[in-house]
Amino acid sequence: MSSLDAMDMTRGITTDTAVAPLASDESVPSGRHWLWRLARYPALTGGLVIFIVLGLLAAFGPLVWKGDTSSVNLLSSLLPPSLAHPMGTDEFGRDVLARFLIGARISLLVGLAVSGFGALIGGAIGVVAGGLDGWRQGVIMRMMDAVLAFPPLILAMSVTVALGVGIVTGSIGVLVGSVPWYARVVRSEVVRLRNTPFVEASKALGASRRRIYLHHIVPGVLPTLVIQAAAAFGYSILALAALGFVGLGAQIPTPEWGAMISDGLQYTLTGQWWIDVFPGLGLLLAATSANLIADGLRNMLDPRGVYARV
Amino acid sequence: MIRFATGKIASSLVTVLGASIIAFIVMRVLPGSPVRLIVGALASQAEVNNTQRALGLDQSVPVQYWDYISNFVRGDWGFSYSVGEPVRSLLATRFPASLELGCCAFLFAFGGAIVLAILSLTSAWVERFVRSFAFLGLGTPVFWLALILLVVFSQSLHLLPGPEGRLSLNVQPPPKITGFYTIDSLVTGRFGTLWNAIEHLILPALCLAFAPFSFLVRLLRSNLLDVTREPFMAVARSKGVSRSLVILRHGLPNAFLPTLTASALVFAELLAGSVLVETVFDWPGVGALVVQSLENKDYVVMQTFILLSAIVYVTVNLIVDLLYGAIDPRIRLARGTPP
């Protein structure tokens, strides 16, 4: 690495969570578990803890707390939180906690799916585009720019409308809007990597193009991709909830958090706050923990990198 | 500068063209049968065929695309079946409401970001608080925030009005000069109406502004930190300029410039957020119109809206890029910028 890069690394980095020295093996005394390294990143640890708790709730919650989420029981409608119903009941008498837990499953799974597939597809496009030269690269990136011309939520809404409303189509809509971000970020990484000395050396040694890509470029792109996926995870949870809120994502009676908030809108404003507050808190916790993890990963893996906002 | 500008304008046009193709694919080509959406599931096959011919949907795809584009450019944006008005006049009526809300939110976001970014330079506690607060802003669902604010400020504390729209039910809108209730009532001397309009603007604008504010305050803070480490700041201090003057006169203008480019992103956030916020607050703007027409399965509005929002977004980006190039010579003279 050139001396300029070394200077860049030692200069102060203005990221927002606590700045720690670049993670290197010397920070963990030999014999200590690598998890100890997490202690230097309190925000990341906090985010991980919240996320794991939510994940456990989503995975095992519905098995432990068996509430009826679909049938109507008007005798117990709109009950405030109590021991029997820790989050109260909604207008149909359904237990809000039970719906909350299933909503957690939906949100987390969709977030994972959208960011996972987005990273895969966007990353592939980015690697291909970064590997091409001249006008071919330009064409691909122009296509990405065209998709980026739409505010992401608006694009997601129209794709969902076009394909027919539902969670799956809503996820596809959010996915389509997020792919160009990955492509841009990965492409610039690939271009940077292609010009590094070690790739040049590999080429000089006669390595095939395939080997260079598989052994150098793709592993080099992975940290960037992971960080971008973590950032997109929080965004996709909120985006799907927004789609559910306007009636385009999950449909009745699916207990998706955004749809739950929209259902409870009229009741919240007349005093039955529990129907909306809890799903919203769930969204807040899920998205914030994802953002904390993304920030922490960025500090740990690549503090200098430039990331797309999503 | 001319060369820089033409390059930017050309690439914006290409982007808009690409966006129009995508909008066309999404809204016309993808749905199984857009005609079915219009005539309904119970219509006879003859009706479907007639409507198809009337809408030009039995033409080949390139011809359809050409019709779509030429209609759009001419201003023929279709007819909204659920509302009973041409889309163009519908959008024109509702646009000022959204614009007023957007401008107010923009002011809140930028103003709040500047104030809090400067404040966070003062003490470590303030800095940590601002940082955490802004971080929460990125993860809060905007429609939920709207509800919480309504419950707290309108229901419990009775400080601000509820989701009634732009004015209380018993207040008449001022005569239309700009379409902005605040400016119009100020100019015509209706101060009661002015106050009422402001009261109704506060909560929705705050909700809309929260996410852009969070983003901007982090950006501004990080830029300010960078700038305060620059040598010229130390020189100014050593010449005797007070700490606050140094930050205000030297630090802030330099730190502010990168946030200019961020304002394009802020604009996109405002566009998307307005769809959600207007629904909660019953605000008679374009966003609420889109949601209402979607509920009524009236997709004509959506068709126009996505293409329009793409064009406006690209235009805002272009203006910001040109402004940035005009202000900072390093931008417009950079050679070989990556595609």
C-alpha cells in the first residue's frame, strides 16, 4: 500500500460512533476469545444484543405465547394491557402481543431476504460492471442511475401495485429499489481493487482472470457488501412497514407491523394507544439495532469507505 | 463551466429517459392487464376489448411507449376515474399543500441540523445526546412518529390541533395568491388564519423533517469536526477571533457546502415521507392523493406520479450538482470522473 494510504489510515476518522483503532490481532491478547474484541465497540454490541433478542422473540415467541391472531372475539375487544394480554387487544379482540410476535417474524425475515438478495444481485452487477471497461461499464451504470432516479419508496409502491399487492411483491419492490446502491458501491470497490499492486502482481504472474476475481476481487468486495447489506436491512424493514401502512404490503389479516399501525390508526387517536405503539416500537428497535450493527461493522471493517446512504 | 454544465445536463437527460422506460415498464408492461384494473373484474370481454383499443393498449409495445411519452410531454396525464378529474388539474390543485409542507419541513430539517451541529461542538454531553437523538431518527418509522406526536401534543396536552388538515374546520382559507396558506394569510392581513395555518403545519412538518434532520446533523457535525481541525481555523483563533465567531464565520460556511449535495437526498426523503405523513394528518396534498387513489385501485395517478417524481428528483440533483460546481472550482475542473 502506498504511503498516502498509510497516512489516510492514521488520520482522524470522523464517523459517528466511538472511533476505535483498526481491528487488528494485536488488540486481542492471544488466548482470548475474539468476542472480546466486541467490547471496544459498545454501539455494535448494543445493536447486536437488541437484534438477537428480537430474533429470539421472533423465532420462539409464537411458540411460547400462544395467542389467537386471527379469530374475532368482540367481547374482549380494545382491552388495555393487562396480565392476560400484555399488549392489550385490538378492535377484533385479538391479542396484540401474539400479533406482535408474528409481525416480528415477518419483518425480520423480509429484511434478511431483501438485504440478502439485494446484496447478491447488486453485488454481482457491481462486480461485472467493475470488471468491464469503457462504454459497457457506462451502460450498466446508467441503467442503475435510471433506477436511482426514483425515490425508493415510490418505486417500491409502483412495483407492488404493478405486480399485485402482498408481502412478496412488496419485498420485490423494495429489493428493486435497493439493488442499484449495492451495484454502485461494489463497482467502485472493484475498480479500486483492480488497480491495487497485488492484483497487478497476480496478473504479472500469469493468473487467469477467473482466479483474480475469485481470489482477490470478490473477497475484497465482501466487507463493503456486508456493511451495505446491514445498512439496507434497517431500511428495508421500514420500507416494508411503510408499504403495509398504505395497504400495499401485507394484507388483512396478516399481522405485519406496518399494517397493524394502519389498522389501529383510528383507535389510537381516541385513547387505545396500545394497538399502534407496540408495533411501532418493534419497528424502531429492529431498524435501530440494524443501523447500530451497520455502523459498528463499518468502524470495524472499513472506516474509510464511502457508503451509499441506504 | 459550460463544459461541466452541458455534461451534467446531458447525463441527466439520459437518466430521465431511462427512468421513463422503467416507469413505462413498471406501470404498463408489468401488470397482467391494466385494462382489467380499470374496467373491473366483472366486465365483459367486449368491454375489455373496447377499453383496450380506446387506451391504445392493443398497439405494439414501442408504439405504446411513444404514446406514453408524447402524451406525458404534451401534458395529457390521463383521467382519474375515482375522482372524476383529469390527473393534471388534480395534481395542480393539491400541489401547493404538499409544497408548503415540504418547504416547512426543509426549513426545520436544515435549521435544526445547523443549530444542533454547532451546539454539539460545545460539550461532550450535548454531543452524545445529539448523536443518539439523530441516530434514533434514522430508525423511526415516520408514520408512527406522526401518531406519537399527535397523541402527545394534540390529545394529551391539547397544545396543537389534531389531524384536521391545513386549517381548523371553522376557518376559511385565505384568498389564493401563492397557494401557501401562511404567505397568503400574511399578505392579506388575516393573522388569525396565519396562526391557525402555522399551528397545523408544525406537527406534520416536524415528522417529515425528522429523518432528513438526523441525516443532515450527522453530516454537518462530521464536516464541522473536519473543518475545525484545519490549520486556517487555528490561524484565525491565534489572530484573536473569538471562538464563536471563528465557528460561525469560517467553520460553518466551509462545512455547509457538502450538505448542499445532501439536500437532493433530503428532497427524495421529503417526497417519499410526504406520502405517509399526509395520510396520517389528513393533509390535502399530492402524497395523500396517491394513497387514496391506490386504495380506489385508480392507477392512473400513480403512473404520472412516479414519472413526475423521477423527473423532479433528477432536476433537483442537476441543480444541486451545477450549484456545487459553480461554488467549488475543484468540482467542475476535476477530470476523468468515474461514470
